[in-house]
Amino acid sequence: MSEKPARKSKETQPPAEPEKKRGPVDLEQYGIYEWKGRKYESTSYVYALVYNITMKEVNQYLAGYGLNATKYNVLFALKNQNHGKGLSQVKLASHLIVTPGNITKMLDGLAHAGYVTRVVNPASRRENIIKITKAGLDLIEEVWPGYDQLLSDIFKHLPEEYHDVMDSALKHWLNNLQDRK
């Protein structure tokens, strides 16, 4: 007489297979051929891909607060620069690398939500000074812990031993590019 094998409980079943690691990035799918010897092309494209993935995740998180990365950066800059005295709209636009038209639309939305105010600069009536409001400060404080955790989680995908090297290399690159002007 044949017996049916006993059904294994979840506790006695073998563990699930570990998540498979991806192999090297195939840049040829993007038209980047490393055999051509243009390392700058590969590095630039990988940098852009990492940036795009990071910004997608950041924007998904911030959307829950009615923000995107640029709006969050506006609030963050207003909170942390110039000792809370505000920044000119032009300086804010150049700091965030956005056009004057884009910063105007963005500030309209943030002002409508009550997160920033615009005040005409008494020294130059053609210039607006943008200041963060209490509501904007409160929003930054609410958003920050999850935002910080998200960035930390993203950087966990880069082995710890590369953090200092990458930080140093990117700062060096930025300084050289800024000096080029």
C-alpha cells in the first residue's frame, strides 16, 4: 500500500532562492559601445541612468505630499540658505538650474499652497524675495525623515567602500566643471 508523502509545513520547506544579482550593465542596448574606448560616454550614460532612477523614486515619494524633487529643493534651499531671510527669485532659479519661467510657475504653486511668500525687494523693485512660510517649514520637517531614508536606501545599492571615492570624484568633477567657466 502506497502512502502519500506528508505535506511539508512552511517551516520545513526549503528557503526561497536568493534574489539573483544582475550582471554587468549592458550599455549596448542604449547605443553605447564600450569597445570604442570612449569611457566618458559610458560613465556619462550610467550617471544619467542612476540619476533618472533616483529621481523617479524620489518624485514618487514626494508626490504623496503634493511635491516633486524641484519643489522640495526650493523649500529646502529657502530653509537652509541666507539664514531664513529669503532668496531672490533669480538666485533661486540659478541655484536650482531652472529657467525664470519655470521658477515663476513653480513658485506660483508653492505660494498658492501657502508654503512660500513673495515680497518685492525694497532695494530693487524689479526683484522678488522668496521666503519660506511656517507651513513650508512644517512640510519640510514632515517630509524629511522619509526622504532621508529613501536616499539612504538608494545608496545601500552602492557598496560602502565606494561612497568616499564616489563623493570625492564627483566633487572634483564638479569643481573642475565650475572652474571651466
